[in-house]
Amino acid sequence: MFEDFGILTQTWAPGLFSIDVLRLFSVDSSGQLKDEFDIAKSKALVGVEINQGIFQGSIEAQIILNDAFNMHEDFNEGFGLQGEEFVQIVLSTPGVSGERGIDLQFLVLNVEYSRSTTNETSGVVLNCISKEFLINSVNNVNQAFEGTTSDVASNVFNNRINGDKLWGKFLSYEAFRKRPFGVDPSTGIDDLIITGLSPFAAVNMLGRRSDGGPSHPHSLFLFFENTNGYQFRNIQKLIKDNILLNESKLNRKYTYRSTDAADKSMARSQRTTIKALTSVPTPTPIQRLKDGIYKNHTRMVNIIAKSYEDINYEHTESFLGTSHSNNPDFTDNLSNFFDREYLFFNDITKKSQGFQKVLAKRLSFMDFLGTHQLTLQLTGDTSLQAGEVIQLDLPPSAHIIKEVGESSKFSGAYLIMSVKHVFDKDKLLTSITIAKDSLNTAADTTQLASIGGLIS
């Protein structure tokens, strides 16, 4: 693919990327190609933005075109753009060892137009989402299931999305491909009934009811799409066991330190050099108090038996040696301000769903996971995707950047929460939002494991 550039795939060049396919097309009711427009080979492209995230669901895209080709009136055999078309994007950057790019098909949700009477120009904005969103919108799940929540999630996605009848008819065109579904195992619930939910809503509900078992108790399951496909993942397990396919850990150690000018051209180091870094605002302690983040145990009340059970979860013990707030003393003395307890009423006439086990810890985990968030601006890299773990190397702010050996307490492992790729004909830029649940406050660089499994 990159032979035309005269380089080896083992060499990574900053800014180098390839738009292999970027086209707009429509199909008829039988799945046959009706009309198409090759955006990549035209002069219509203004810019494209592709977004994915672990809290987002499906991948979204926005494509901005100039309308010199009068597509808004002539496309679809003269009917014009209706917001029912499809877009195929195949985008790649050369990898250090292998290639991991973007190969996606999107549904055009709606079309926006802008016109200028001054110079008589017009533009078109295509707001897109993964094609699976279309299948999800015309389906519902109303069924009893056996097995764990992970078993049910696989059943729902593989039968209601990948097994839907639209694949044999409307989506039979060769450009469409089914997306794989990655699943982490859960324990606990053995059977349940889903009543009248769309497939995506059903899998999201299953995530809220999933438990990671003894290895990852009360862990957080999320349903989202990244470059590799749709995922039903135990976030704590994902952090702990994260494996970067075709990548070494050195290729995912991003630095904000200065580099030698001699390395500026065709340098591997440029792949992991941070161009800009900004912090993401986090909730204030007062907001966290209001949201119940600091509650540390759940009391389950059995009204019929007139008894209760306490499930305790003490933050300070779990976070020993780490810092999750700007004022640890305030966090440790919260009991002086309010009762840190959830009250949960258990209906013993129904099968237990395990809510009492996950209420306090899961809410705390979700919040603390984003305690320290950063947005990194990077040279374009299509291999990055939501759900991966990267290493961050930041120099101490009080030291000269060129000094080697010392790292800021903000360095360490971070989970990629979201990825944004922005490109036009000439350049590709990638920005990622990363998160960390704790900081290493020790004087040395001892690595400590915290609640989410990130290495501080």
C-alpha cells in the first residue's frame, strides 16, 4: 500500500497517511449499487472528522464537502441527497510493525447545506454514524434468555445485528461488511428477560447488570465501537490485560520531552511525540458529594425478613499510596460531612440482580477513572483506538525538559477514552482523550496498582 511512497512499512513517517477509499454511495431496495461519488479522487473534499469513544456507542463521522459538483441536487439519479446514503472510508498510516487502519461504512443520518450569496458557493455537511445503527433502529429484543449477561450480549448482537435479515437484502452490496463483536466474560445472573428494547439498548442494559467475578469484582462493563469492531468489555479487565496487536510497549510510550532536531524527518520517535497537551476539567469535590461519588458502602434492606446487609467498600484502603483528588485530607474526612451510604431495598420475591454489590463501587470507579484526564494532540495515527492503554512520559515541571531520568507523577499508564481523527487531502491529525484513576504520590517511581488496574 505504501510502496508508492518509497518507504518500508517498518518505518513510520510523521504526517504520512493514505486515503485508500472515500466515497459516497447509495443502494436500491435489493442491495444493488444505485449511485456513487468518489470523494477521494474529486476536488470536493474539505475535511473529515471521525470520532470513537468508550462512552459513545457507535463511531460517528462528519464529512464536509464543497458542492461544486451539485451533489445535493444530482445525486441519487437526480433525487438529490436525502440523508439515506452511505459512506465508505478506508484510511491508513504505516505502522512500526504492521498496519492498523480504519475500514468503516457509515450511514448518512442527515445532510446540512450552507450557501453564500456573496461568491455563489455552497457546501454540504454529511453527518454519519456506523451502519449498524440502521439495523439497531429497526429491531427490538423481546425475549427470555439463559446464560450470563455476556452470553446474552453475544446472542443479541450476533442474531439481531449481524444476523439480521437486512444483510441478505438491503446490505448485500459488496462494500458492506459485518463488524466483529468482542466480549469479556461475566458471572452472576444466569437468565433474564429483555422486554421491548432495541439491540443496542439491550446490550447497554446488560452492561449495567454484569459482574466481572472474583478477579474483577463489581467491575464496569461498557458497550462501544472502536476500530476493531463493537465491544462488550469489562473495563477493569481491559486495562489490566490490554494487548496491543502488532505493537510493542515502546511504540505506545508517548512523551512531551524535547527531541533531537536530527530526528525530525522520517523518525519513529515522532509517532509518539506529543504536539500539544491540555487538561480536561473534572468535577469539583462539591459536585462529587452531590453525585454520591464518595459513598463507600451499601445497606441492603430486606423488608419482609426485617433484616439488612452491609456491603462495605473503603476508598482509602484501596487507594493506599495514590491520590485521586486535589485534597486527599478532604476525601479522608468526608465522614465528618455526611453519611456515605447507599440504601437499597431488596425484593426477595424476585431473583437477585446483584445491584447491592455494584452500586457504590461502580459509581466510584467511573468517576475516579476520569479523575485525571488529558487531551493529547498527535501526528496522525490511525492505529490508535478507544479502549487501549498507553504510557505517558512527562518531565517534572520544575526541571529542565532535556534532563533524562525523572518523570512527573502524572506519568504512567492511561486508558484511551476517545479518539478523534481529522483529515483532508493533505494532512491527518489525531487527538486522544486519556484518563487515569490515580497518581503516584510516592517520592520514588514505584508502580502501584489502583482500583481500575492502571499502573500509577
